[in-house]
Amino acid sequence: MSADAHAHPSYVKIWGILMGLLVVSVVGPMIGIRVVTLITAFGIAIVKAYIVARYFMHINIEKKYVAYLVGSMVVLMLLMVGAVSPDVMHHDGANWHNQAAAEEVKRGMAAGEKEEHH
Amino acid sequence: MSFPKPIATLREATGMPTGRLAVWWVIASEIVIFGGILGSYIMHRLGHPEWAHQSIHTNTWIGAFNTFVLLTSSLCAVLAHAEAEKKNGPGAAKYLMYTTLGGLTFLIVKSIEWTNEIKHGYTITSNTFWSFYYTAAGLHGLHVLAGMIIMLIVAADAKKGKELQRVENIGIYWHFVDVVWIFLFPLLYIAK
């Protein structure tokens, strides 16, 4: 494929779109609304990554198995995070309590509030 | 007895040049590496709300500038690929040099940023947030550096009109490094 030129949109135009999305992703969180931050910061990150993968990496005109390979790695990561997250994000469960983590949270919050009052 | 080219360069066992397939394999494994670090960070961050008092000290504007630099360098990398497709080796080499310059700018800005943060006492051991911050961004920075070195080697050959297929390959790697930063930026600099 690399030996043959392939039709593509203007790369500079794609860069311009990415710049616009960058501006939105920086300005959006400044509004201070949590949902807007999630959409503009993380939603736009996913859109930007897709644009780079499609128009710069040309994953859409690669052999299909490349997209399956990359996609399956992402799925594996999501599975790993999903499987491990209850133990990491929570500090207690039905039969256990992560005392060290709970105390670190308390210490960190107290230290942070002290820093704010100074 | 010597071979003019590596055997892999002359072979297409899977319907695509072996070199390009190899780059996609590398990217697949890098997704696991960076996905692991970023996934772990997200989980820990959600379980440690007190990290907000630490993450507030990262500089969003520096992060945004570095995002601009990397996106622009990605543009240069794909323009290098476009030139290589037209068999214009010197043109491809020129754009690869611009891409490398973007990488250098990124690393210089990061060093200034980190020097400032370390001076203020925010080191890799001061808090688990900063441990994640320096590890994730540091590993990414090492990938930027490695990409720059390979890019310079490819550019040296491309300037002489040699091995132009490698321009696309290093470009794919560079775009992936950019994609990793696209996710690092909101996680470390925006979601405070």
C-alpha cells in the first residue's frame, strides 16, 4: 500500500480540526460543570485519537486484522480495569477493609485542607 | 556473503510489508503498556479523592502547549509520508526533521516543567499521584526520545532516496506516541 499514493483529505485541514478540538477540550472544563468536563476533556480525547488513527495512521485502509489487533488490545485493557477496579477503587468489601488506603485518604484530605487555609 | 536488505523487507507473508506489520505489533503491545498505566491511574484516582490537592499543581497551559506541539509534529510526520509516497526522499526527510524538532520542543518544555515542579517539592516519591504522574509522563517521554532517534536514522536514508517505506513505519509509531499523549493530557492536566 505504501508504494501507491492513496486518496486522502487535506492533512492540514485535519490538523486544523484537531486544533479546534484541543481548544474546546481546554476551555470546556473551565466552565466547571462535571458533565461538560467529562465530555469535553475525555470525550474529545477519544474523538481526537480516532481522527489521528483514521486520517494519519490510515487504519481505515490497512488490512482489517490490524484494526482487530489494536481493538482487541483495547478490549483486554478495559477487561483488566473492569475486573480489578472494585478492589482498587473501593477500600472495603464484604469481608475486607483496606485500612492503609482509607487512612491515606483521611491524611491526604486533612493535609490538603490545611494547605488551602494557608 | 552479504544481503542488500534484511529478509523481512523483501517479504510480505500477511498481505502487508513485514516492517509495517511489525510496527503495528509494537503498537499493540504499547497499548497494553500505556493502557495498563493509565487504567491503573484512573482506578487509583477515583479511590483517592485527596489527590485533587496534588493534581491541582500541574500546569494545564503547559500541557495544552505540549499537546499542540505533538499534534503539529504528527502533521509533519504524515506530510513526510505523503512525500515518500511521491518518491520524494529529500522532501520526506525535511518533514521528518520538523517532526523531530517537535519532539525536541516537547522534551524541552517537559524538562522545564518538571524542574519547576521538583523545585516546589513535587517529586516522584512525594505522593502516589506524583509517582503516577512522573512514571506515566516519563515513560511517554522515553518513547518520544526513542522515536526521535529512529526518525533521524530514517531521515538520513530518506534524504538519499533510500528505504522510503520506513518513513510511513516510523510515522505510524509517532502517531501512536501522540495518541498516548492525547489521553495523558486530560488525565494529568485537566481532570483535577
